[in-house]
Amino acid sequence: MGLVVKYILRRPTGKLTFRRIYPSDVQGVLGRELKTPIGHEADKAWMGRWEEAASAYEANVAKARKKLSGQFDALDPPTIAFLAETFRIESMEEDEAARWSPEERGLRAGIAAQLHGQHINDADNWAGDEKMRWSVKRRETLLGIVAHCRELRAAGDLDGIVGLWADEAEALADAKGLTVSLGHDPSFPLLCRSLNDAALQAAEASLKRLDGEAVATPRPPEPPQSEVVLEIWTGC
């Protein structure tokens, strides 16, 4: 008798997809279903990816139900510091990976060749040394980030900071297994302020790298040791 694995969509090509409909009570939060490619049936590693998808499904449902019930993880100072430092370090890791990535430069070259082949003018009108394109464009982006983050901080523009970082804050917390909400936690704006500061610090470190300085990426922070306090908000 063969192994029966649920929630598998098999294509004629042998490609496999984990596909499971969410319970009706959480579809308003999560959408109708979780649909995740898990590989090819000829590759035995697909079972491990199936298990990861199944675990993600259960975690998504649990978090959605917690949110719908009005339960959110409290953003205490250690948790905010952990999330902000995680964001800073992940930003620095992404910057360093992109700096040495031949794939990123190859993708850009491929797009430019395709545009030229179709007689479409390159949008940025780059006329410099192609080897310097990434660093020049990266510097322009970073200077824009630094200027905007500093402007928001200098003006004490809390609404602007929350508007800029709210989605990032929720996504970051969610990735670390936390359920937070702008509308329910009075500390959420402080998390957004901390992300604004972390983005500024990461951008400044990346600019030093562009000046040729060897700026190492710190080790990821350890999660807070204190127990997470679960708060129930009634909306009253």
C-alpha cells in the first residue's frame, strides 16, 4: 500500500504543490488557501518541504485566530529592541549579499539587453562604467533612505513614521512568531520609530561599505528571555 499524503496537487510534469483551503473563519485574514510549490515528485526532498508547508499552514491558522479573538503579543521594550536589531542586521545582510551577487548584475544586464533588442530606451540612461552601476545606484538609494529617515525623526513626525513602517513592523513580528497590531497596542508606534532608527543605521553602514570600509554584519540577536505576555484587548 502506497503512502498517502494529503493536500498535494500533482501536475502532469511531476511538479508538486501543497494546497490546502483555510477554515472559513480565518479566510478573511489569510485568504482562501495556502498554495506552495514543494518541488518535483522525483526529488525525495519534497516531503520535507511538504512538512514545512503543513507546519506553516497550522501556524497561520493559529495566528489568525489569535488575532481575530483580540489577542496580541505585548510589545515590551526587550521585544521592540530585538525586532529592531533583527531588522538592522537583516538589512545589512541583504546589502552585503547584493554587493557580491553576480546574479543581481546579470539580471540587470539581461533586462538592458532585452530592452535594447526591442529598441526601448534604458529607463535610467546609464552612461557610466557598467561595473560601477550597482554601487552608484545603491548609493543614490541609500542617500534617499538616510535623508527621509532623518527628516521624519527630526520633525518628530510619528504619523509619517508609522505610515512608513507599519507594514514592515507587522511582517517582521509575524516572521518571528508574534502577533501585533497598530490598532491595539500603544507601543506599536514605538516599534515603528525603532525600525526607522534601525533603517537609518543600516543605511549609514552600507554607505561606509560603498566608501571601501570593511563593515562587518553583527551576529543576529537572541530573542528576549522573558516570557511573552499575552494581552487581550476588548476595544473598550
